[in-house]
Amino acid sequence: MSYLGFDNKTYLVFGVANRKSVAYFIADMIRKEGGQVVFAVLNEEKKSEVEKLFPGAETHICDVSRNEDIEKLARETAARHPIIHGIVHSIAYANYSEGVKPFHETNRGDFMEAMDISCFSLISISNAFKSLLYKRGSVVTISISTTTMAAQNYGYMAPIKAALDSTLAFLAKSFSEFSEVRFNAVAPSLLKTSASAGIPGYIDSYIYAEKVTLRKKAVKTEEAAKTALFLLSDASSGITAQKIIVDAGMGINYFDQDIITGTVTD
């Protein structure tokens, strides 16, 4: 029996897209630790993908931009599971179809759509599942290692992730009036996922980030997932309203001598 204590517990995981996604690794690890996973995905295509990855898995379709979908999911889940011990919110969306723009040219509609799906959905899901969540349950979302570094190609998603980070504190506080449910975020640096591949210029940024880490190796998706597993478990019972950075030291190594030398000699 693992000290993480996932045996005979049930977790709701949003956002499995394919074998490369953070949510996939989290769900796979929960199952290997003896926990049960209920999946929520955007559409039939994603549902089919999850069922290939996890044959026989309970999978529901839920468009988190629609309150009626979230409420329906809560009803369907409650009919089969009296208690949900934890929720994984691994959902983000940004429209990069017009390429990279200066931040001040951000489209209002794109920004608000991304805020709704990537941030407000955590509030909506938490509210819909508040009566199902175990009294000492855990809600984990996926953020980014820094929201104040102005990476041009990431654009308006950084302020949205900053809002997501702040949301944790307010959800933790409001839920504390009737439970001990914890809200935390895993905040990895650049990962090799399919979703990241849609960001313009991401590969170059990924290669640079790898050079800046102390170990000169990029953060692996499973490393972020392991941190999420810890936050979902009773082992992290004293942690709430926090963002745990998983960046292999990138955030303290921007003045790495090799990078400085390579830059000033070019």
C-alpha cells in the first residue's frame, strides 16, 4: 500500500487529450496507485481517445464553457459515485490562429474566451462538485512556472494563468467555511506536449528553457504529474492555496555562464 493513499478513492480528471498530456500521466499514476479515475473531456473525439488509452474507463463529455454541461456532469457523477476525493483541472485554451501579436493588440474576444475556459472553469467545476467532494479532498490545476516573464509567443495566456493562480486562494478561503478541501497548482516550465506545440515559436523556447535548467535537461511531463499526485494525496494535507513550481532550477539560472558567453560572443 502506497503512503499516498489512493486505494479505493475516486478522482475526476479533466483534460486528457492524448498520451503526451499532463492529465494523462496524472490519471495513469492514480490508477497505478489503486485509485479510480472518472474522465471528463470536451467532445466525442477526445472521448474515443481516452477510451483507447484507458479501455473501459468511465468517460463523460463536458464543454466547460457551458454551465449546463458542468451541472449535468455533476449529476451523472453523483449517480455513480457518492464521493469524489479529488479533481484535476488540466484545461487551457488560447486562440493563436492569427499568429503572434504584440500584447497590446490582444483581441478582446480571444482573451475572454481563454479566461472563461482556462480559469473560470475551475470556479464553475468546484462549485458544481462542492457537495460531492470529500471533506478533506484536493483540487489541483495546472499553471505555469512564471506569469511575470513576458514571453512574447505565450502572450495573453500568462495573465490568464496569473488569474488562475489567484483563484486558488479565493476558492480555498470560500470552501474553508464548510470543508477542508485544498486548492493547489502544479506550475511546470516548458513541457513537450501536443497543446504546447500549438504555441507559435514554442520549439525554440523549449530548447532555450532546457539550456537554462540547472541539469541541462527539460522538465518531463511525468515530473509535473508526480507533483500533482503528491498534491492530490493526503501526504500534502498541510498545503493549500499554493503554486508548486517544477522547473528544474530554470527560474534561478538565467545568468548561466555558458548562456552568457554564447550570447555576448555571437
